[in-house]
Amino acid sequence: MLGVLPRAGDWRPLKVVDLDLSSGVAAISGLDAYAGVFALVWAGGAPIGHVRVLVRGGSCPERQMRSAIRAQLERPLAKTALRDRLRIGIHPDQDRAPDPGDRQEASQEAVSLPSVTVAICTRNRAEALDRCLGHVRRLRYPALDVVVVDNAPPNDTVRRLVEEKYPDFRYLCEPQQGLGRARNTALSHSRGEIIAFTDDDCAPDPLWIEALGRAFAEDEQTMAVTGLVTPLELETPAQILFERSGGFGRGFDQRRWQLGATRGARGAMHLGAGRFGTGANMAFRRSVFLSVGDFDVALGAGTPTEGGEDLDMFFRVLEKGCALIYEPRAVIRHVHRRDLEGLRRQLEGHGVGLYAYFVRSALMFPNRRMQLFRLALRWFWSRNVRRLLRSFVGSRSFPRDLVWAELKGSLRGLTAYPKARRAVAGHTRDSPSYPGLIT
């Protein structure tokens, strides 16, 4: 979506905006510092795609924006029956989502919505958490409970922030470090029928929980729902590079996954659990944890595995025969790492977490080992090796040091899970409540 990479020295930020096709059109001005506009386009109450529009003379004229949307979103526009009568709009001072009230008309018929607990796990990032909780406070939902889990806090800054500025939210402290532990603490204290997770570097759309709640209400077999994660800003080279590498986006079509009765090769699509979403935007029926168990405390940020607890849970829910839905109407905006060193660490951590998840799944589900082995090899070749080879060709290929960081992370991930398990061995209360745990 972001096209070819600019040459070194050509970096300029992209202005992130939302365009609602139901409103009137206006040019966007005041963009002298930006190379282009990166727009999340809405139609019929749902996001239908991203559009990039180049800035010329510090503005994006109306005609140029119309042309870009028609050209880049031809198929989605046709699907929403808007291609021939396109009316698009954004106001010059509108750089975030339109008023969600404008999208209420697209809501489906009334359903009995389940109660929801929103959980935000954090560690020593009070400023980011403050921004996140400000957006959480604007969520529109009839039965909402919010809990903040402070993971191994070095001080009481987060506690004071929640208690003094957000007294209507609950504060919990998980003294032992690890995102899996923090998620389990949120789970054990949740009050809703549904527990929805987001991160402290995220800004939920006001209708995020309504979209999740409807997905659960309309399908009783659905045990997990994920949603769209889109950038809140693209102000630095690192943020643009992360989005260029794939970001967190999983598309704009609602999808439903559920394994059939046959567990053969065709029943292995869930092994590549990253296709289903990310931990920054995921929700589960609380009852599903009774059958699949809690989050594995050996996975996740703050452990040697550095991630993978979300992928593991998606896999286990589907392996149990439950349904998982990807609902793009459930929108979260994410603040990508702003500096290149932070991005390098993030990509390396993604590699570690993914392969730790592969190892963990192979240990716990011997019947899936050969399928996991083949998947891990294919991913290593296509994601790591091929991109590394391409980095030697042309000046606009993905930066080699970032490709190398993810490759190194993938290799480290092969030993990270056993290392993490040894670190938690002997702590009886840390053992997740599912069969087959190696301690």
C-alpha cells in the first residue's frame, strides 16, 4: 500500500487521516511538511481500504483525492455499490476518524450485546497509557468494564495515573514480569462475558467494542474475534518502514475460520496463526479458557520468547474446533515505533516470538509437528532469506539491517521457548491450566 521505498534522504512523513464516503468532499491543505496522505476510507459504516494520495504544493485537491480513491479502491467500491455515485469527504481540520455517530446508521438490527471487560496490560509507559485510556473512555458500549494490569512496575506511576485520572477503571498489579502473566491476571479478574485486549500504545475507535460485541452476539460458536489495526501516525521513517513491511493490517473483509471434523493437511490452516490478527486487538469469550487454558506464561513480552502468546491462543482456540472471526469494523489505531533502533528490536522480537510459538506448538501438539516444520521452513525462506537476498539489489529494497534483525530473531526463537519454560519451572502457580505442559 505504501509503494516503493524512498531513497535515503527522501523521507517525509505521511499525514494519516480518515475519509468517510458519506460526507461532503473538501481538499486537504496545510500539508507542506508531508509527502502524502495515508487515508483509511470508510463506506457504509465499515473501513474498506487504505489510499495513499501524493501531496502537491502543500495540499491534496478534491479531484486528485477522488481519482486516487477510484483507482486504488475499485473493487471495494464496487462491493459497496458506491463506485458510480461516489461522494467522498474530508474536512481540512479532520485528521482522525469521523464522528462515530455518523456511522451508527450502518449498525445492524438490535441484538443482545454481551458484557465486556477491556484489558490493557502495561509496564512503565504511563504517557502512552494515558493516551490509550483517554480513547478507551470514549468507547460507546452499554456494559463495559475496564481493567489496567501493571506488569512488574518499577514505581507507582501507573497506579497513581489510573487512580487519580481514571478512577472508574480498575487497577491491578501483576508483580512477576511477562505479558502472558499480565493477560492471565486480567482474565482472572474480568467481569464481562467477553474479555477484549489492547495495548498501551493503541487508540481504540469509539465503536471498537460494539463491533466486537456484535460479532460474538451474532454467532454463538464464535469464541475469538480480532479486528483491524491501522497506524495512528506515519511521522518517521521507522513508522513508514514498519507499515511497508506489512504492519499489523489483516485486510478489510470479514472472515470466519473454524476447523472441520477432519484434522488432516487441509485442517492445518490455523498453524500460521499470524493471519488471524494480533494481540493489540483481540477478544475472547471468557468461557473458552475453561477448555483451552490460560495464556502460556512462557510466551510474551518480558520473557525470553518476546511474544507469541497471542498466536498461541488463536491456534489453540481453532485447534479446539471453535470459531474465530476477523471483524475489520473493530478498529484499533496503533502508534508504531518512532525510531529505527526501536523498530529493529521490534522486528527481531517478532521473529523470536513467531518461532517460539512454532516450537511451543510442536511440543504440545505432536500430531502437528510435521506441518509446523514445513510451515516454519517456508516462512523462513519467504520472509527472511528471500528478503535478505533482495536487500543486495537496488537502493529501494527493505533495509538489510532490519531484515537481518528479524532473521536473527527467528533463529533465536528456536531455543527461546525451552529457555523460558526453564525460567518458570518450579513456580506451580505459573503453570497454565491446559494439558501437556512441559515443566
